Amino acid sequence: MRTIVITGTRKGIGRSLAEHYLSEGWQVAGCSRSASDLEHAHYQHFALDVSDEAAVVNMARQLKKKYTRVDALVNNAGIASMNHALLTPVSTVNRIFQTNVVGTFLFCREMAKLMRRSGSARIVNFTTVAHPLNLEGEAIYAASKAAIESLTRILARELSGLNITVNAVGPTPIETDLIRGVPAAKMQALLERQAIPRMGTVDDVVNAVDFFLREESDFITGQVIYLGGVS
């Protein structure tokens, strides 16, 4: 049975990804800042902050004892703040970079150590269309995801010798807590900049992640897929 680690699984896309891979017969290890009510014989939840190095290292140690190896990692956990740059306090900047960038890096680093036993492992990071679209009001969020894209491409090279592919998915707006505070007019303007002008769905994201996780995708690494026709 294959083992997948997914961050941010208490709700939203992360929760849906966890349920999807459980239904596909994976062992799933998830995490979030608080406890989860997801109950399944093959699901294990860790309550932690993804930017807490000691907590992430401890999670990796527990996974090594229980599963021996990890076959896939999906770095879904992330936060956003939609403010004009002149109204963005440095506390918000630090919080976004700690969760989005540091958290993604720590999980890539620690889980890659457990992927060496897999023989053909996968890492999928999450970016955003806010980066290529240069969306106003999302300077720090987009910058954090730009950092993740750079991290993805470099790790793809560094980890290739371990037979680990590293790719990223950039969702369009999806009905989650992350975007509920965005004004309708701004959301409509964003959708009109896509080739396919509609909101994304969780199924759209799952499909892209599935593609990167497929056994046949072992020759695809260092790539970013933006959903909705954004370039």
C-alpha cells in the first residue's frame, strides 16, 4: 500500500485530497494546526504548524516508524492576505512566508528523506494563478508562491538522483475559505483573464495532482500547471 502525506487536510482542498486518496487505496498522513474529524482506518492526522521545524521532524520520525517510507507528498497548506502593499503589515508578510514557503520547504526536506526507499516518489507543491497574472492586492501571497515555484524547479534537479519528481499545481479561484473575502467584481475580472472563464473545482485540482502522481509521469519534473488557461 502506498503512503501519501498531504498538508492542510482539516478542510477545503486538502480534506478533499485526503478523502480522494483514501478512496484510491492509499495510506494518508495529514496535518493541520488543529485536530481533524476525518476518521478512516488508513488515515493518521498530526496537529502541527507546518513552519514548526521540530514538529515536522517529529512527524517524519513517526511516519518512518509506522510506514518505513513515503511515496508522495502534496504541499497544500497555505494562507493568503489580500491587501494593498501599502496597507500590509510586516507581521502578515512573515506569517504568509512562514506558512507558504518555510512550511513547504520543511515538508519537502523531511519527506524526501523518507522517499529514498520508494524508488519512484512524487512531490506536488501548490502555487497560484495570482503569480503569473500579477494580481493587484496579492503582492505578498503571489511572491510567496513565486518562491515555491523556484523551489520546485531547483528541488526537481536536486532530488532527481533519488527518483523523486517535483512539480506544482496553480489553481484558479475555488470556493474555499481562502477567497471568500474577495469582492465579486474583482473575482469576475480575474476569471475573465482566464482562457476558460469559470471558477475552478476541487475535481480540477485532484485531476492535476493525479496526473503528476501517476507512475507514467516519472519523466515529468520541475513543471508548473496553471489551471484555467493562464500563462
